[in-house]
Amino acid sequence: MVVQGLLNDILGELVRLPRQGLKLDLLNGHVLLRNLEVQPAALQLLLGLPLVVLAGVVGRAELHIPWAKLGSEPARVQLDRVLLIVAPQCEEALLPCEHERSFRAKQRRLDAHEARRALSCDAAAAPKPQRGFFSKLAAKLQENLQLDLTNVVIRYADSSFGRSPFSVSLALDSLKLRKLEVAGAAEEGAAG
């Protein structure tokens, strides 16, 4: 229950976690979630797109974290059977969370600017702060993250054109996102 609460805190704005269908093997770095309902504001929050999810489900989400080889092997996120029906977001129907998120983002930028300005005056005098364990862990996971999407269908439906609504569907069998190894590719090109 504690882990489900933690996952809900992390993913709660994007998906609704099921009460059942959750398999955890955290010591071996494995989390399996089934039948996740996608929240209406997920694409706005995740990608900043002005789209509302009318209906959406992720049939299977699997996370593999190689704790013992975190620096050398990537963390893998596999999403299978992703089905989304999306529509454009009306300006009048902006979700309250979007206004709040926009305000928080602006406030963070202002705070960061003020902090940079203050630090530029004290840069030589103050030592750099140490990052905590969890921030280092999160940075390492982001550095080596691989995302695999399989069996994805996204349907865009727009009825804002009056009498002639339209829709278009995008179906993907597989999409794999990997970190680009620029330095390794340059060395291989120079050797060959």
C-alpha cells in the first residue's frame, strides 16, 4: 500500500492507478502496472500540448531499473497497448490545473532568475551546494532512460468546425526512444 501511494503521488496527474494489477519487485528493479486509465490533462502536463484526453488507457506499463549496473545499463520503460482519443483544448475550457501549472512555472522561472542574479554576485565566495542522493539517482535514471512504445493508437477528434467534424488516427506498431551516443559515434566514424 505504501508503494502504491508513492506511485500514485508520482503518476497520479497522468494516470489513474488500478487497485489490482500492480506487481512490484523493487529489489530486482521491476514494476508492472496493467490497465492504467489516462487522465484528461496528461498530455498537457507531460508534453505541454493543448489537447484533452477524452478517453485513454495504457494496457501494460513495465519499468526495469538495473540497480546493480545503474551507471552502465539503461533503465527501461515499456508501454504496450496505448489507446488515446484526444481533442483540442478550448481556450474557455482551460483546466484549472493548467492555469495553476502555468503560474507555478512562471514563478519558478522568476525564482531561478533571482537566484542566478544573487549567485552571480556571490559566485566566487560561496561553494557549490551538494546534490542529494535522490536527485543524483533521478539524474542517473534520466541519463540512461530507454522508452519503448508498442501497439499505440492515437485518435484525434475535432468537432470545432461546426457541421463537419473530422478525426484522424495514428497507429504505431513500435517506437523506441534511446539516448544518442554522440561521442561514441564520432569515435567509430574516425576509426572506420
